[in-house]
Amino acid sequence: MNSQLRYQIALTLLPGIGPARLRPLLLKFNPEQLFQSSFEHLRNMEGNNSRFIDALQTFDNWKRVDEELKFIEKHKINTYFITDEKYPTRLKECADAPLLVYGKGKANLNAKRILAIVGTRLNTDLGRKFTIELIESLQFLNITIVSGLAYGIDSIAHTQSLLQQLPTIAVLAHGLDRIYPWANKNLAQQIVEQEGALLTECRQGEKTDSYLFPRRNRIVAGLSDATLVIESDENGGSLITASLAWSYNRNVFAVPGRPSDKKSSGCLQLIKNQKAQLITGAHDILYWMGWTEKDTYVSNLTYNKKCNRETSNDENQILKLLNGHDYLHVDEIQQKTNWPMPHIAELLLNLSLASSIVSLPGNRYRIR
């Protein structure tokens, strides 16, 4: 039995004592030392108060701790404690990061590029199409996609990531003993089987409650370099994730949609309040994240080998348009071609990957 893990779990069960209170102490003492310290020693610790000391000294929920340990051992659950080297580095930067995270699967939680994609549970056809096309455009960039395994945009993002063989991480608002919603059980299993991961700070047996979803959302935002909101109304849970990402000084992106569409009102609110950058496709995300530099792409040789195709007719038309100008804005390309913006975004990404064009600031493009 892992004695350190036993005390780590016990710390998460201390009533009324959160991670922010414990993290400074864990720089000096490991969990076992905290539980085994005398009253006098605890009282002399800088900043300690009677409530904290009492919680440590009177803790008697060891039966619950041992139940969790048995579950972890039986189901081969991975654990990540805040002081471990394997703990997600991006998440550790957040002041409210959970002390202990439970996981199932092999996804690299410290991958080079991680993007959270979130949105409404009641997505429109347009939102579904945009999500699918966006992830298709990212398929050769080895970007890990994070979401919350909810109905709607979350499920579409996970499913499409699996289809494009991109690593995907689902963050849960409950323990690893079950899946909510139940209809996503097979999706969760596929995520684990295809070297993704399920993550949660909840212990097995914990009931899914409304307060756990915002807590889940902070992990989604904290794990990621950036958060993209595809569709959300003004009170959607996705806006909580976006606000958390913004508070962590992470990039936030939003798809504008149509002003008259309620499912776009939350995205428009983020953009209007300057908490999110407006994006119309994958090329915008790559530009704002600096993921368009050569060293962030697979080599052209690898790209061409994976694509196994010549330049398409539509791509050739883009090249002909750009060839007659110093540069063109993406809106000008749309006006000249009358093509849907997601299609243009995919073409521009493919041409950028093939080093045929150069992406300039302000959604402008020119021939390389």
C-alpha cells in the first residue's frame, strides 16, 4: 500500500480546508508529516490557525481513504499529486488547482500544445459542422483536445478528435467509478483505448452535483494553453470555463455565429467584453497561439506523406488569387470565392502546412 498516497487522499478529505491553504505547507512538509506532527509543532508553523490544526488532529475518516485506495489499486487508476513531477504543469500554475487528480488512460498531460474546446449541450447544426471542420483542420498538428464529456459540443469535440487520431482528454465532474452522462460510456471507453485520458478530482462514489461542474471547468481551463467556445448562450457553463481561462491569463477564443442566434449570444458577449478573440477557423487559432511557426508543424515531407495528394482545385484557386496581390485578408478571399468560411479556413491551413502561403497578422495571407 502506498502510504504517501493514503495521506494525500486524506488531505483532500479535510473539512473546510482547501488547496490554497495547504499548498504553501506542502512546500515544506509532505502529507504524512502534516498528519503526524504534534499539536505544538503544528501551532508553531507560520500562518497556521486553530481550525486547520483541529482538522488535522481530529481527522478520523481513514475508512473512506482506504476504500479509495482499494478502488485505485483494483482499477489501475493513475494519481497526480500537486507536488509530483508528473502533475500537469499548466494546471499547477493555477492558484485553485486541485491537490490530487485521478486519471485513467495514457494521454500526455503536459503535451506541447493543448486546446480546450467547449460549448452548449444543445448545439446547432452549424456548431456541429464548425467543430468537425475545425478539428479536421488540426489533424496533422498533434494538438491535444480537452473537453468535459458533456452532450453537445463536448461530445462532438471528443468524437472528432478520435476520428482524426488526435489525443483527447475528458475532464469529469464525478469519480471514475461511473460515466455521466451514461450515453457517453462508450465514448469514454474509446478515449482511454485510443491513448486519451479521463481525469477528475472527484473520488469514487461521489454524487454528481451542480457545484462540481464549475470545479470541473477550472481543470479544463487550467490544463490547456487556450480555450475555444464554439456555441454558448449568455448563461452557459462554457462561459465559466472561458472566464476561468481568462483569469489564468490563458488565451480565450470564441466563434461569433449569428447575432440573432441565442446559441451565439455567449460567444458574442465574450468578444464584446474583450475576454475572447474572435476566430473564424483553425488558422486564427494557430496564428494567435504562435503555432504557425515552422517548428510547431510536422515537416512538409511528413505532411505530404500523410496527405498523399496533390494541391486541390480550390487550393489552386486560392493561390491564383494571392498571386495577383501583395496579400489578401480572409474576408476578401471569401468575397472573391463566395465559399463558406470553414472551407476557406481548411484550405488556408492546408496551404500553410505545405509552406505554399504565409499567414500575416490580422488574418492576411500572401504567397510564400
